[in-house]
Amino acid sequence: MLANFNNDGAVVVNAGNLDLHGSGIHTGSFNLVPGASLRFRDAGINTFTSTSAVTGAGLVHLFNGPQVSVDGAVAPGAIRVDGGTLTLITAATTGSLDLNGGAIAGTGSLTVGTAYNDAGGASVTLSGALNVHQSTGDLVFASPVTTGGDLTAVAAGGSLQALAPLATTGGALTLTASDSLLPSV
């Protein structure tokens, strides 16, 4: 959608991509079925109020510089940030997180359930906690992460490696790996 779009009802993305190029204020819900994507593109500003919800097994994808601020329920199957900023005001949960650029910021917290893929060139700065559980393979932090709450990282199926700074300013730093903890170089 090239025009601005405001959702005050219920949007179900059944298949393919719903591309939002413009700005919008969202008080309603977005439900993403498996294989479907809600994509924020270009320099639009999208605000999700406390009554909003983004749920389902699909993907939320930011690229080309959007600013997305979320104060409502956030629990998609996957989040991918290739550019722009995802600002979390409340707690968010996702199955997987792909960071390839841009930023995740805000006063909220984030829980990643099964896969954290960080190509570098991004940043995560949250006042709340970050909890990451990597089910298989190595867990690599290639972008800097700073939290005000606990920073918990579990590499259940491999090594944990920090290639960029990991810091918490007010919580515990807990790193666990089934194989080894590898310091940054």
C-alpha cells in the first residue's frame, strides 16, 4: 500500500505480503498466518497503540528505513530488521529474529524463542530485558546489545560468540552454551 493506512479493526494476512510504504496509526489487530508477511517499507512512520496486536505465525519485516513503534501485543512467528527502527514499548515475543541492519530499541523487552540470526550492522538497545534461546547451531551476537534489564542468552545446540559488545546496565548477564563460550576478538 503506497498510501497511508490506519487499522482500527482486524486485518488478516492470509498469504503473501502486505506492504505498508506509508505511515499509519494502528489501534486494531494484524494476524499473520504461516508464510504471510507484514512488511514496513520506506520512510513511513507506523504507530501501534496499546490496544493493537500483531500476532500469528507469519513474519514482520522492516526495510528501507521505516520507523515502527509498538505499544500493543507483539507475538509474530518471526521478526526481520534489514533497516529502520523497531521501537518496543511493551514486552514482545517472537520465534525468530533476523538482524541485518537497522535497530531494535525502546523501553520494552524482547524474548526470542528458537533462532537469533545476527549478520551485524544493527543494534539492540532496550530498557527492558532481552532473552534469546537458540535451539540449534551457534548463537552469534554480531551487533552490539545493551539492556536495562536482564540479558539472557542460551545456545542450546552449539557455541555462543560475542563479536560485538553485550551489556546490561541494570540486570544480570547470563550466558549459557551447550558447547563453549567464545569471547569476542
